[in-house]
Amino acid sequence: MTENTLAGETWLRGATGEWPELRDKVTYPSRAQVLELAVQLSRAVPGHIVEFGVWKGHSTRVIRDELWRARLWDRRQRRKRIYACDSFQGLPEGYENLPAGTFATPVPRLSGVRVVEGFFADSLTAGLAAEVGRVSLAHLDADLESATACALDWVTPLLSDGALLLFDEFCGEDPAECRAFEEWSARTGVRTTLVALFGREPSGKGGMTDRRALFQVIGARRVRKAPPLLPVRLRRRLAARW
């Protein structure tokens, strides 16, 4: 999937200036719903969960809570840990309509999560890779092409067969994450397949809708689907009593 391929498919990648008209007429899945699905699909894959781009920790908490609910019914999930990586200093350069420094925030308090502070070029070290070992789900929300490429390069040797890669702004006014992914795919030869593409509101405060994209790594090992858990509403109701 390339930017040129997508250029003529406005239904797939969105159209310039469409959001004001669509704002009150579509019900795109929320970030939380997409994240919960990604965590559920990664249950059968060995390895930990790593998030690249945390901001105030909203998405991290969704991942943590969904993983916690899964642990109640699936003992294998109790071995998984969450790593949240961010500089918390905001964008180092402008992105779409957002200036440098946007998203700067104090480091959030995230109980049960290993917070890795610093720009990716400095914080994504060989020592951290040795600590993580294997990755079952990577949530990439770094916005910039350079930051996304850095995260992908670091996580490549850690990806388990069947690992999930969720991009928060894959297509949009500036498909930076898409460019980083395509370059990485061509250079590393890592095989992936598109599992789902989700429409979403503009991330850069522009008028063009974005797309979240979920890919799965194709490896040599057979990946079995995780057995279904109890219905979400019932699980949450029961979990609230614990």
C-alpha cells in the first residue's frame, strides 16, 4: 500500500476538507475500541506490549485495563508487561498543522506500566531491547516519519511471529507513518498483512480524516487464534467486583 496507490482512493484514505461535513454524520470507532481489539488479537502472541508515543497516557490506560481484564480469564496474559515510550517534551518538529512542542506534558503516573522517558534515538537502547525480549503488540503513535522509523527499527528484532503493529495516524493529510512503514518494509523484508483500516477524525487539526491501520507480522510459526473471552460487558461488570 503506497501513497500513490492510495491517492485515487478517497474512500480509503480520505479527502481534503471532508471533516467539517462528516463531523456529526459518522461514527468512527474510538481509539479505545481499536486498542482493545488490538490487545485482544495479540493475546495468542507471545511477548510484551510496547507503546511509542504516550502523551498523557490515555491510550496506555486503555491497553493496561484491557490486558488486566484478559488476565482474569487467560493466565498467559499475566506474563505480559507494558512499556510506554515517550520524551514527554512534545513534537521535536512541526507535524501537519501542529507546531513543534505540541503534546508536551508532565510524565503521567501509570501504575503497572514501565515508562521509558526520552526521545526514541536516546531511550530505545540495546539494554531496553534485552529487557523487553519479545513484542506481541506495538502501538505506534509518534506522528513523525523519523520517530516512527526509529521505533520500527528498534522493535524489528523483537517482533514475535504474528505480532500486531497498530499505527494511530497511518493515512491523512501527512501520511508520515505510512511512509515510514513502507520504507521499513522494503528495507527489512519483514512480511506483514493488513488486518484492518479504521477511519478517524483528523489528528493534526486539519480538514482531512485520518486512518488507523492494524498490521500483523507473517512469520514461520503458526499463530492460533486466542479462545474467546466472556462478552465484554459481562467481563467488565465482573471485573468491577474484584
